[in-house]
Amino acid sequence: MIDRKIIHDIVDGYDLTKAKIGVVGSHSALDTCDGAVEEGFRTLAICQPGRDSPYSRYFKAFRDQEGKIYRGMVDEVMMLNKYDEVLKKENMEKLKKDNILFVPNRSFTSYCSIDAVENDFAVPLVGSRNMLRSEDRGGEQDYYWLLEKAGMPFPKKITDPQDIDSLSIIKLHHAKKKLERGFFTAASYEEYVEKSEQLIRQGV
């Protein structure tokens, strides 16, 4: 784990009046950028060629002469061949020079290994670097473990579709995009079978 003092020293060198929010350009990035501009920050999205249109075109930020935003939410795009290239030293240096406070959304820890984020990504994060591993699904001490330890309610897991007896959310892996998942609902085993067969026929 990167020593906190290293990150504190980086932040001490920032011009916080020019701090920007950075995020990997995925579905949650627009929510992050929308919230950031509402709080008065400028924003930067890390993008790959061919997947940048929502950030560089459709939701590109436009500001008036005083800097007030009147359309969009993404001020800048950093284009990389692959998302994990954000871990390259020269790219981290660019982020730090730009006073970036990085929001580690789920895509960030999907395209970049948790080990690399914990040990190598020497850019200040919004939130706790120590908590990212707990947010990773399926780990020994993931978020379900945290909820159980905290005594908080969470959805019951159904392992056999025949046990579906009330409205349930079924999660499935994308047929071609291994990092993406789909969802559908079913209130009975019969409905589960019907919707599953329909999706298989569609090749989803």
C-alpha cells in the first residue's frame, strides 16, 4: 500500500484552487462528473479510442466567460490506448501536474488491478484506497462481508433458480464483454426460464 505521507506530500504540492476531478470514462463517470461540476470542480475523463464519444462529444462541457458551466459535464478527456495505461509514470505525472483528485469508480479497479491501484497509482484518490479491495466482488472480505459484520441488511443470494418465490434480480455475464453484466427480473422459476430462453435466442 502506498504510504499516506507520499499522497499527502503530493496534495501539499497541488494548487487546490485549480483541483479537478478525474475518473475512468465508463457508465458511472457521467454521474461523477455531473456531481463534480455541481460542486464547482472541472472534470477530466480517461478514455479509450472508440469509447470516448459520451465524454468528448455528447457530454462535453461548455462554459461561459466566467467559467460557469451551461452545458455538459466533462471538461477534458485524456485519451489512452488502454485504460490501464493510466498507471504509466508519465500519465500519472500528467494527472498530478493537472491537480487531479481521482475518483476510483468500479471500472478503474476492473481495468487496473487492485494491487496496482494500492501500490503503484501515486495519484490522490477521493475516498479510501484501503477500502477498494472490499468493494471487489467475490473477495474473502468483500462488501457483503462488510454488511454482515455491520449488521446491515443486504439482498439474499439465491443459488438455485427453482427457489425463486418473489421478485428477484438475476445477474448474468455478458456473452462477449467479460467485464460487463446484464440484469433481468423474475418473480418465479417459470418466469426465469422464459426470460432466460428469450435472452439465449437473442444471443445476449
